[in-house]
Amino acid sequence: MEAIKHRTQISLEDWQYQILLDLSRKTRKSLSALIREMITEKFAPAGVAENDPVYSIVGIGSSGRKHTARDHDAVLYGKKK
């Protein structure tokens, strides 16, 4: 069962709106979904975000490297040139 959502209206500065709009297009998520995710990441009580089903995939693979989580960009995209 989905939690009750409350509708609200906010005013954003142009640069804030543009950043969210760009991210929305890249991720194919609504502005509302992005803002909800950001609020959850910033303010969720300990343990709430970790209960998200996406965390069930953490640790299912092995890269064979010691610091993959910390250095994930280098692992995924290679070292910066």
C-alpha cells in the first residue's frame, strides 16, 4: 500500500529549476519524484532509506577490488586522463 502523499507548491529560483529539469530529463523521473528522493536522502530517519528495496542488490556482485564502493567512478569509467 502506497503512503499518502500531500500536494504542495514551492517557488524555485531559475537555476534550481533548471538543475531539476535537466536531472528530470536525464533520469526520466518527474520533478516531484526527484524532490521527494532528495528530501528522503537528506532527512530520513536512520534505517528508513536502507529499507528501500533497491538496497537488496547491495553486495550481490564482486569486482575483485578492495575499494570498489569508494572508487566506483574509477572502476566504472576508468581513471581520469
